[in-house]
Amino acid sequence: MKFTEEHEWLKADGDVITVGITEHAAVQLGDVVFVELPDTGRDCDAGDAVAVVESVKAASDIFAPVTGEIVEVNQALVDNPGLVNEDAMGAWFFKVKVADPAVIDGFMDEDAYKALIG
């Protein structure tokens, strides 16, 4: 598992990267009340805002950490946004198919992320 400075976690399975938000991000947001996910088939560039998560405190964009195509979204989060608070590290948002799966190697490992949020 890898992490971004935007508090997202990434998990690669071949050329598909699953994206969610970290436990730290979920705690900072508070109770999540709404999730908007991208359309499958959408092309995205790294850094594009592709999803939205709203809590009782704030709304935040979820960014595509990599360039690729959205191939799957987690509809369960739309139906039950509280899943993000119950299990942030298991409640993935979307999956991106990438041209080069090695792109994930450029992200932080768990120790580096822990140092970031220190």
C-alpha cells in the first residue's frame, strides 16, 4: 500500500490502482454524509479532482493520484457514506487503470506517510 500527500491510500493490482482516503483524513473530516464518485470510463490526469466527500465539517475533493481511466467505483459509499468513517482503509472510492503500474512506486510507503502526519 502507498500513500499520497493528499491523504489518499493506493493499492495496485496489476495495472489497476484502487484509491481511498486514509484513516487520518476520515478523522479530520468527521462524520461523512455524502460521497460523489466519478463516472466509469472517464479518463483522468494525475491531480484531477474526480470525486467529492462531504462531512458535517467540510467538503473535500478526492484527486486522481495517477493518470488513467476510471474502471470501477464503489457504489456502496454513495448509498452509505458512513462506511468511510467505519473503515477508511477498506472503503475504497474508485479504481484507475494505468498504462504503467510502476507509477505507484513514486508514492510514500506507510512509514513516510506516518512521518508526514506525525
